[in-house]
Amino acid sequence: MNQFSRRDFISLGAKTLSGALALPSLSGLLEGCAKAPVITDLDWRQLNNLIMGEVILPDTSKRWRQFVGLEIGDNTPWALQYGITSPKAIVRCVNEKDVANTIKFARERELPLVARSGGHSYAGFSTTYGILLDLSMMNSINLDLAKGLATLGGGARNRDVYASLREPSLSVTHGRCKAVGVGGLVLGGGIGFNMRLHGLTCDRLVETTMVTADGEIIKCSETENKEIFWALRGAGGGNFGVNTSFVFKPFPVTTVTYFNIAWNDDHFAVFKKLQEVLMTAPKELGVKVSVESKLVRTRPGSLTTTIGISMLGQFHGSKAEFEALIKPVQDVSPYVGTIQEGLYWDAQEFLSEAGVPEYVHERSRFALDWLSDEAINTIFSNLLKWPKTSGYALWKFFLTGGTIDDLAPEATSYFARGAKMITSIDLGWNPKVDKNIPENLLWMDKFHDEMEKFTSKYSYVNFIDRRQKNYLDAYYGPNLDRLRSVKRFVDPSGFFNFPMSIPHN
Ligand SMILES: Cc1cc2nc3c(=O)[nH]c(=O)nc-3n(C[C@H](O)[C@H](O)[C@H](O)COP(=O)(O)OP(=O)(O)OC[C@H]3O[C@@H](n4cnc5c(N)ncnc54)[C@H](O)[C@@H]3O)c2cc1C
């Protein structure tokens, strides 16, 4: 059905089409591209008239430059090395009808389209040369306290969760980075310090509304479009449609003990004892442990590489209980840092990070078992051999288990139930200063490959990584065939795709 009436066509109404008048005809941009469809300014005006939101065409404004990665701002894609692309248009949607109309517009004109919520894809997969469908204005959060449900707009970010759940003392499993989009987070599983006690972010999801490649608006839950709902809980980001809202079951929060502690000596013994403690730790504990390559000045003019171990997290329990829990590690080597008891949402401020765009590469692996001495030595020796940048290098893990394992691996498309940890190697740099990035990336590849035998061939899709080999197996694991069936059913032409998406054929 043609969406555009003649009235739409001729009336621009009160809205203006940002950027359009400052530009030559967009069709000019496509000249010389034999197969590229021709989109005129009139087409964009039609779309602009059709939606409540706004179509922004390329211009030199700060806003445009931030969206496409030329300047840093709230809507800049986080992974700066992939950030700079020039979409044909940015469509800022404000409701699900806008999303549906934008998808239909793109399909009719054979334009690629990607959705962006928080823009924090590690691999820059919310960038495109087609239509960038921006959901950031759809960030409302509505609480139904009687039903115990929170409905989040498809573009809400962690920071919106922080702001709206503080007052009623509720929470969901959220991340620490305030700027990360809940959309990307929940559709890939969603890990956070609450996950061992309350499940992954996707485990708290009870319903989501999604716009399909046909522009149809559907609800997905355990009772409606069940198979699509299954797929969306762990493998959803960018694969099946555009999710415009998420209904979560939040849980009450009171006080927690939160901490950021570090060990400067006896690293091998500390790591071993820490792992031993974590093996039997109660599910009330949520932690991230980092092993960092550190440069220390041993004498004037001489720098030596050493190791630092730190642990950040929270414990749903008292400070005394937490201190008793980690006493065996303290007995190996005393820690330095902060351990404090306080209100849950104050703790989240302490634990949070802003998540400003960076040059970073991250490579992940699920560890299906605890790490052997050989594995620990492999981590340490690789970090000591780091070729160095002006940024940082570390290996880290998030402790999983607990409530996450209450569900079977096939219960949701997040399959790594039963894994002990999500591990990753992180590398940060500054391209203006560091001239040895290829050497650093090769170091990282080798480190990542060496860790496979100690961890697994599986990786966390929310830490998506363009250098990952066998990525379909790594990210979608034993669920791949079932995910392909869902894909064929809901998006048979493969309209929603990105370089590592689930194939439609
Ligand atoms: C600084 C930082 C901290 C992080 N911390 C955590 C953490 O604590 N826990 C954790 O689990 N992960 C964490 N991540 C990873 C994060 O969950 C993923 O990068 C996630 O995909 C980001 O979501 P986004 O909406 O911000 O990203 P975007 O770049 O907007 O989207 C990521 C992908 O999902 C798709 N997508 C986004 N929104 C929708 C939607 N509404 N409907 C359909 N598809 C959509 C996009 O098209 C793209 O393919 C972190 C990442 C960063 C950079």
C-alpha cells in the first residue's frame, strides 16, 4: 500500500526538514552508482511529513557531525574507529508508527537501514550509509507499580533507568555505563552486577514491541510470537526488527555493599585464591575482576611492565559479610581501596561510568570452566608482553552463574547458561599518538587465540568484535539453526542485516 497521499506530498506544515535546503539534491550523491536507487529531496519531505519525528539530511551542523562521529557528543557512536560514516539521512523517530513508516520508506527505495539506541556497539554496527533510524528520543519509562512492571521506550539508556527507578527503589539488571542503550543491552542478553541474583537483563523482560521488515507492529512475549521472543532474548540486536518498547519486571532494592579494591603484590597467588573464593560465592555477589598491564617507574628513565589486579562490584549484604567472604584473599595479600555500605542507587553512582566514545577493541570468550594455573600464567605472560600504546591493556572477567543458570541454555537465545565467567581482553589507544596499532591488534589476536583452549570458542554477542573468526558459531552457538529459522520467518529478505548478523538463507 502506498503510504504517501498527495496532501502529504505538498504540505510541509510547521516542520522543517533539517539540512535539506542547505544541500544540493541528494540524488546527486548517488550519481555514478549504477544500481543505487535515486532518492529525491521530495521523497525525504514525504517521509518528514509522514512522521511525528524528524528527518535530518547531511549538513555541517554540530548535531549531524556528532551523529556521524565527526565530533563527540551524546549521539556519537562509542567505538570511534568505526564511527565515521555518512548516512543518507538520520530519521529521529518518536513512536512506533514513525519506525514503521521509516522502515517501509527504506524498503520501497531499497535503502539499507540500521537502528541506533545508545550507539554503544563495540563494532560500530549502528552506523550505516543508508538510513540511520535513531531511537534516542523514545526514552520514556512508565511504571505500573500495581502490576510491578516498567515499560521502557526502545531508545532508553541505562541513565534513564537510573533516573526513574531510584525513587521507587526498584531496579532491573542494568549495565554500569550510563550511555549504553537498553535496546542493545537487553537484546544481546545484558550483564550487570545484579545478574547472579536476579538474572540477565533479558531474563527480566516480559514483553517487547517490535516493528518488522514489513512495517508490521507486533508484540512478543511468552504467549504472543513466542518463538520471536525467544530469539530476541540474547540474539536480537539488529537481527529481526526494530524494538520500540520493552516491558520489564523490576525488583526492589535497599542497600548493598559496593567496592573497588586492588592488589599490588603476589598476583598469581591472589588470582588463584580470589578464583577459589568466587567459585563458591553466594549469588548476592556481582563482580568484575581486571588484570591489567601496568607500567611502573623502577628508576629514573626506566619503565617496567607489571601486573595489577582489581575487583569492582557489589554485594547484596553487609560490609562485614563481604569482608568475611574475601578474607582468604586478604590473608594472601592485603588489598587497597574502597568498601562501603549504602543505598543501592548511591552505590550505582559509585560503580557507574560515563561511557564517552573511545578508540577501544575488546575480544570476549565465555569461560565454561574455572581457570587452570596454565591459563592464569597465559594471561599474565601475555599482559607482560603487551607492545604498549598510550592507552591501556587488560584482561578481565565478569563472574556469571547464580540465577542465570536457573534457565536451560535453550530457554532463551542467550545460550551460555552454566558458564563461569565472561572474559575479555581490552585494548585502548590514541590514534594521534600511537603508531603501532596493527602490532597491538596482532598481540591481542594471539592472546585471544591462546585463551580459547582454557575458556571456549563462544563469545558474548554484546561484546561484538569484527576480528572474531567463525562468528556465527561464536555468537549464536548451539542456537544458530533455530535463530536462522526465526530469521527466515520474520525477515525472509534479510532486510535487517549487518556484517555479523544472522543469515536469512
Ligand atoms: C562503555 C560500554 C559499557 C558496556 N557495559 C555493558 C554492561 O555492563 N553489560 C552488558 O551486557 N553490555 C555492556 N556493553 C555492551 C553493550 O551491551 C552493547 O554494546 C550494546 O549492543 C549497546 O547497545 P546500544 O543500544 O547502546 O548500542 P547501538 O550501537 O545503538 O546498538 C547495538 C546493536 O543493536 C541494534 N539495536 C539497538 N537498539 C535496537 C532496537 N531497539 N531494536 C533492534 N535493534 C537494536 C543496533 O542496530 C546494533 O546492531 C557495554 C558497552 C560499552 C561501549
